[in-house]
Amino acid sequence: MNLKHLGNQKLLSDTLDLSKQESKITAQLLWHIREIEDRKLYFECGYNSIFDYLVKGLKYAHGSAYRRLQAARLLRFVPEVAEKIESGSLNLTTAAFTQNLMMVHEKYEGRLSREQKAQIIEKIENKSSCTVEQVLAKELPQATLQLEQKKKESIKQLTENKTLLTLVVDRETAELLNRAEEILSNACSGKGEVLKRILHEFVARKDPLKQKSVAQSAAATAPAGRQNLKVSIKRIIFQRDQAKCQHRDPKTGNICGSRSYLNIDHIIPVAKGGSNHPDNLRVLCRAHNVLAAEVIFGRDHMARFKMAREE
Ligand SMILES: [Zn+2]
């Protein structure tokens, strides 16, 4: 695009128009993100979270995805935020930061009402980022303190083999670490070595990829039917699937690949005659496990099942 021929006034007025269009599109985008999150459509497209969808599917950088997602979540309670973003009286960074603080507040100090949230938003409209931080620190002091502490956590690579790790932990964690240091005082020197020893032991016990390999023949003799899965079969499936969610989006072929919240899933459920044979088993993350069950049993049935389990 060559703009050299434009006069100065025209260049400035065109830029202003584009900026207004950008704000309008951003507000519309937030509504769309909110709706996709409500419908959990990202599961069906092979992503394990809405954030994953924004980063991998829509190619946003992590920070950009995070700001859009948090601002979209704020719309759920304070819909007028969309108009404020469109008019420019609130920007994405401020909206995301506020939503983050409100979430931390609600985690530790209970729910904020819609009215309380709307009042906080009103107080930060048309304010500089510095003033916004001051207002929010006054409105949500505990949450601000929590985030300040979290900011102090950092990982800094010092040399190829040395990393400076700064953590904020509660008193119980500090006491546990001190006690572990005492117990391992003959074997380890310093908290770094103590942590390494403990983490080695934890991973050796819990990481499905590290557990002792079992002969495939065990799989061939796996019992069919309704018996609980043997630990040996679980290990085989985790190793075969590389301890990653195997959900594949039928349209794009994307594999979820999540390494968190993993379960063994029966492709044909036991309730419908599926067996414990490895061919009928796969690793799925929790989100895709739920989706698979909803596809087979229906969303309403699974919602009732979940409610009954929680009662
Ligand atoms: Zn998944």
C-alpha cells in the first residue's frame, strides 16, 4: 500500500476512521469469543481450551489472546464493556487487567455482584493506566496484593545449566521445604538440590511416560468387558499415545495434544458394550473426555449425570 500521494489532513482523517473501525471490530470480536466459549466450540475443533484456540487457531500471540479472552469474559457480567471498548473509553489492556483482578478477588473473597463490577468499570473509564491501577488497588486491595506477589515470581536463565527461580509460597509450603531440607541434609546441599530430589521422585512415581514398560503381550490378553482397567493396560495406552490427548478434529485433523488432566477413554463406552482392549482405548484430556461422552450420551444426559455425582 502506497500512501505517499495522500495529503496530511486526509492521512490523519483516514487513520482516525480506521482506528474507529478497529475498535468496533474488536468489540464484535469479543462478543464472538464469548459465544464460542459459551458453546465450547473449541473442543470440537481440536483445541483443549478457548485460549489454545485463540493462540493456535486464530494465531494470536499469548498476550494478545489473553487480553481478548479476559475482556470477553468481562462482557458476560458487564455487557456495556463492549460499547466502552468501541467508543475508546476503555481499552483491552485495562479491561483484561480488571477482569483478572476481579477473578482473583472472587477466588479469595467471594462473588462480586454485577452492580459492583459495573461500578468499578465506571470508575476506571477514560483513565490512564497508572490511575486505573490506583483505583483498582483501592477497590480490590487483597487481589492487587496477590497479583503483586505473583509478579515477583520469575524464572531467569543464568547459564546453560543454572536457572534463577523466584517463588512466593505460603507458610505451610515454606515449612515443608525446610523440613525436607533437614531430612535430606546428608544427601543434598541447599533448597535447589532438595527440590530436584523431590521432583525426581515425584516424576518417577507419577509420570506415565517414565513408568516401567510392560510387554505388549499383556495388552493382547487384556480382559474384555466391564472390569476396571489394569494399571498395566493404562501404562501401555499412555506410552502408546505419548501421554497426550488424542482428540482429532474431524474437519482440520488437528490433534489436541494436551498433556494435562489426562484420562483413558473407551472409544465405544463400556455401557454400550465396549471392551478394555487397547484398540478401544485412547488418552483424552478431561475436556475432550467430556465432549466424547456428550457426543455419545447427549449433553443433557451428561449434565444430569454430573449434577447427580455432585449431590
Ligand atoms: Zn484434548
